[in-house]
Amino acid sequence: MDDLRRRFGRLVMAHRKRAALTQEELAERAGVSVDTISKIEVGATGARFPMIERIATALNVDPAELFTAELPSGTLQRGAFRDLTVRLAGLSEPDLQWLTGVIDAALRNKS
């Protein structure tokens, strides 16, 4: 259960950062305390479905996205790829565009 709480918390944090929200802004949008958001993000506490729905609505994501990062094919990401996906989810659009350029350059040089 602790692993699920931590994964849920990391994904909440990643989506919050992607949306360029502070914990305070997310808490206000979701109608919960900043302390609750903080505890959720570090996996110190879980959340019941009504709160999960409010947090997902505040982040403008489907509630299921707060539990797993899935590939378009529907297969669950594992290991380093999943961890990288969660980290990327927390980046802003300009940062993602920059990183795409870096990856493209690195892959061109590898060929």
C-alpha cells in the first residue's frame, strides 16, 4: 500500500508541476489543505475517491492518470522508463521542447 501511496504522490506532484501550480494553488483548486497536498505528494497519506476526483479535476487530468503512466498501447511502463516518464510529466512545455531537441541531437550523433 505504501508503494501505491508514493507512486500516487509522485504523479500528483508531477502533474502539479506540469500545470505550473504550487502546492498552495492546487490545494485551493481542490478544496483541501496545503498540508494534505504535501502529505499526499510524499506518500505520507492516501486519499479517498472523492478527494482523488477533486485533485484530478484541479489538475485537469483523468483520475486514473494519478495512479499510473501508461503507454498508448496500454502496457504498463516498468523500471527506468516509467521513472523517466514520471519525471518528464513534471516539466513545462518549453522544457519538454528543449529536451526533445537535446534527445534528437543525441540520437543523430549516435547513428
